[in-house]
Amino acid sequence: MLTNNYGSTADLIHSLTHIDIMVLEASGHPMFKIQENWLPEFQQSSKLQTIFTYAQKYQYPDYFTYTDPGQLNYVTLKLPTSAIKQPVVILGPFLTTAFTIDEVNDIIAENGYNISERSQLEQFYQSLPVLSSTQINDLGTLLVNLFSKPLVPATQGAKLISNNPPTPKAGKIIDTEHQQQIVNNYLNEEKITNAIASGNEVAVRQLSQTMTKIFDSFSNRIPNKPLRSSKNICFVFNTICRIAAHKGGVHPLYLNDISEKYALLIEKQVNLQGLHTLVVSMTDEYCKLVQQVSTNDFSPMIKRAADYILLNLGHPIVLDKIAESIGTNPSYLSRKFKQEAGLTITEYINTHRIKEAKQYLSSSQPSITDIAMMVGFNDLNYFIRVFKKVTGKTPSQFRRKTTGAPASK
């Protein structure tokens, strides 16, 4: 197969599968790639070289699968040429099992990712396709056959359009009961919007069941396509939740991540029950976001400072940098922050870092040292002192009480 045809074949496979694809030339360097997913390690030459080296051990038409430490999977095939070293095609990443948020957090911790990138990584994992062993084998078969010879481009022979006039629809009569249902739907929508904006978790959970009933009432918007109709109203509701959380004081960067995540999850659902479950999860997560990162109680200047801190929690944060980022004097910022937050900037940073650390300490992995680094402490002893000051327990004591597991530094 001619090298210049690899790109056309890879492009076709991506169009059919919507999975990222890359072709490495015989030297191991990429000659063609389509990469839509943000990926923390895929760009690293070490991973590419590892896959490339493994691929040279296999003979066409045998393919192999590769799973990296982050549980990302790839299908790989050495392409048929007469050269000693041959080009390699890599299709991925994809998953072989769906991960819960807690499992994604474990992966993040085990691979030493920073908590500041957590929401982006959660979104990334939840957006990937989950493939069965049969589907993986089908992908291998697809690679083997499409890369075996040059593509024959297809041409459209004809375009047939039916001229049959549509069947006229009878005018819709809205009775009093239906009018009341419409009014109730909008009232309930307003209630759940206000509940999310205020971070009222109890009210959100009480109203979630009502929202699923509203979605069911919209399921006939597109005749004979209840799933498509319900997906459309879910997209609308995702937007409503995002606006509500923004009204509740959540920074747009958080909202962009969560909104994109749910847009992908909505489209991936295959039945109405899956959408019902997603609606409950969506409302709950937007509400918790308001609880965790809302800065609505602050003046505009302190709100910008608090947003800066929360968005960079896993990185080094110093007063001068915060002041520079929002265009104010460090001394003035420090004084005003204490007045409004009731905490110094350092205390505010540490309080939120400890809140993040508690989440990871609630499982037996990762180590306390790794957790300290992940949440922004570069000194283990300082982390232990701050943790005890905030919680009244050392990290080891907190983990033992929460999990019953022995502590590991």
C-alpha cells in the first residue's frame, strides 16, 4: 500500500469510529494523526516508542492491544511493507470498562496527575467509548482490511429525492388539563433552577423525580422517536443547570467542563432509563459544584481572587501572583480578603486543599505523600500539621477512621 494513501485510510476509519488514530512512519515518528481528545500522555514520545517497539514484534495481519497505566486502550497494527522496520497504525484511546468518578480519581492519583486538572480528566474518561472484546476484534479486522490495499474512492451515481407531499396534520387542541401541565412544567423548572443556584441539595433531590416526569412528557416531541426527543430536552436541561450554577457563583471554567461532559454522556445513552439516571446525576453534580466552588458571597475583587485560588489549587499559589492576576495591590488584597472571607489567603488555600485531600484519604490508595503533592503541598510534614489543625486528626488517623485501612506514607 502506498504511504500517501495511509492518511486517506486513517481518515476514513476515524470517520466511521470517531476514535483518534495515528500512523507512525518506519522511524517511529508520526506521519499522520487525527486527535480530537485532550490527552495527558499520548503526545509523549516514550509511550509512542513503546507501542512502536511492541508492534515490530508482530507480523501482519496480527494486531495487538496496548493498555497504558491510566487504563487507556489502543489497537495497534504493523502495516504491510517490505522494509525491515514498518509503519504502525495506532487506534485509540478507548476504554474496556466504564469508570465511576471514584475510580477515575484513583487513576488520577496513581498516575500523579494534579487536582487542578481533575475535572478535565474526569470529563475525558467519561467521554471515551467503552468497547467489548468483540468490538475490539472488529476494530482489528477493520484495520487489517482497510490498510491492506489502497482505497478505491466512491462516487455518487445519483441523488434521488421523493416529491411525495407530506401528510397534513390536524390542528392541535390544547385542553385545560394540558395547559395546566405546561404551567406546572415551567414552575418546576424554576424551582429546580433556584435550588441549584442556592446549592440546596435536599430540594434538588426532591425535585429530580419531578424532572424525569417532565422529560417523559416531552418524549413525543419527535413522532416515534422518544429517545431522540428525550435527549433533546436533556440537552436543554443541561443548559438550564449550567445557567443556574453560574447564577450560584460558579466560575465558567468549571461550568464548561461539566456541561461538555454531560452533553457527551447524554448522546451516548441508549435508553430512557439511562437518561433518567443521568438527569439525577446532572442536577446533583451541578448543585454540589455550587456548594464547593461558589464565590457569590464575595465582592467582585475577592471573588476573582477566590476563583484564581480554586482553579489553581494543585499548583503553587502566592499572594503576589494572585494580586497580579486581578490587578490589585497585594497588601490591600490580603486585608480585604480577610475581612470578607474571615480567613487569611493562606488559611483559605489550606482549607480547600485539605477538603480535597479528605476525598482521597477516604480510600486506601494513594499514599499520604502522593495526596499531599497532588493537592499542592510540597512538604509532607507541613501537610500533616495543617491537616491536623483543620480536622483535628492526622491524615493517618483520618484514613484509619474512614476506611479502617493502615496508613501508608
